[in-house]
Amino acid sequence: MGVYSVSVACGGGRGLVDGGGRHADHEVVLKPVPIYIISHESQLPATFLNPSPKNEMVVGLDCEGVDLCRYGTLCIVQLAFPDAIYLVDAVRGGRKLINACKPALESVYVTKVIHDCKRDSEALHYQFGIKLHNVMDTQIAYYLIEEQLGKKSTQDGHISFVRLLADPRYCGISYVEKKEVRSLLKEDPQFWTYRPLSELMVRAAADDVRFLPYVFHKMMENLSEESLWRLAVRGSLCCRCFCISDNEYADWPAIPSIPEKRWDEPHWVLGLFTAYLWMLEAKSCETRASHFWPNVFCPHSKASSG
């Protein structure tokens, strides 16, 4: 089966409108890119399938499915590159296709930009044995930037993706179609299983990742050295948060430790404790959270690097 180029312009589509708080790079934000529905690994970029230090990349990531968690069904993995969006169809391509993405999803050379990674990571781990690694979680980054500015985040920093996109500092886009898709999902939980993908499904899946690489770069400009480290720690914790392991996570990548030059600075050490306590908010982690502590605390961890 060939690669399908879907002529749906995400930026100019019906699902996204100017939110009023126009971003300075508005034309760049809304520039349409081709969308490809993928059913075979050969249709994906070779540099993505074979990650290497020579081809480090930043990719927007999201997943769609039915009751997306360890017990649900993963249907689509969305990947946003600067010049294209790939909808990896797990229904048509099956386990073989998703497994072909495993090296990249676990690689340190591919930065995965995602909004709230916990459930997607849980689904990838339990359904396909993938240990999601090297993520930049925009929900966490938003919280850290607000904290740097001295602002008190609402709802413990859990900003919705719709609200994030509406923020003129990042996109200034009103994602009106998201509400429509949520209504359809409520009426029919099997929505993402139907094939062929409708224009609405393609547009909605693509719009969930289209802006992530752009948001990544805007956020990275505003994160301090300490916030970048805290972002890496919290991202690592969130990736495994719902992936309770009997081997104490020995086969997961090591959690980033405090840089040695910072061990004599109390607020860095306090940041480590804060990240640990923050992770405890996730209910499924509470009974196993103590397993993280030795690897997080020790700057010379022997834990696997993946």
C-alpha cells in the first residue's frame, strides 16, 4: 500500500481559527504541511526509523485510540516533522508497524514533544513493550515557565492542550474542533477504529501534533538551566508513571541526576524532592514510587541507559 498524501491543510482547516491573540510568527504557525497515512514502515523517514547522533531530531507525538491505557486499543500514532505529518495507522499496519517505531520512541537522539505523556506512554508500554524516553512534555514545561515568572499555576499545572494552543506566547490558536471530536468520542468510543479514516479524523489527528515542534522551540527559549533539568526529570518520571514494573525499572533508562556542579546548591536538591513528590500525585505510582528514589538521587547511577 502506498503513502497517501491527504490534501487537508491543518493550518487553514475548519478546526483551527485565529484566537485573537495572534502570535508574531502567525504565518509560520499556520503554514500547511502534507499529511501522510502510514500502513507500512517503509513509508516513514529512514532517519526516524534508524535514530543516530548524526540525525538528531525533534518530533511532535500523540496517540489516539479506544480507552487509551494499558487495557485499551492504540489506533494511531501521530508524528509531526517540520515538513510533514505522519499518521501511523496501527489498525492497518498492526504490531509490526508500531514496533518499527520503537527504536525512535526510545532513542535519546529523537526528542518527542508531547502534551501529557502519561497515558500514551502506558499504552505504548503495555501494548507494544515500548519504553518512551527523551520526551519534552509541554504540560510540564508550561508549569515550569509559569513558576519561573512567579505565577501560581491553576489545577496543579495541568493545562489543557486547547488552552496551551490559545496562549499567544506559543500559538494563539483556537482549537474549536477539539470539542467536536470529544463529543463524537463520547457518543461512540470506537471512533478511532473506523477505516478508512474520514477527513475529520485525519484533520483532528494531525492538528493534535502539528504545533508541538513549534511550541517546543518557543518554550525552550524561556526555560532556565534548572527548569530544563526539572523538565527532563519530570518527563522521565511521567513516562513510567503508570508502567509499574516488577524489576524496579532496571530496564528503563536512568532518570537524569543533578549535575555535579549543582549538588551544593540547596534549591537544586529541593527541586529533586519536589519532582519526586510531584510524581506521587499519580495514583498508580504511589506504591512503587520508592523504587525511583535511589536512581534519581545518585549522580552516578548504575541504572540502564536504555
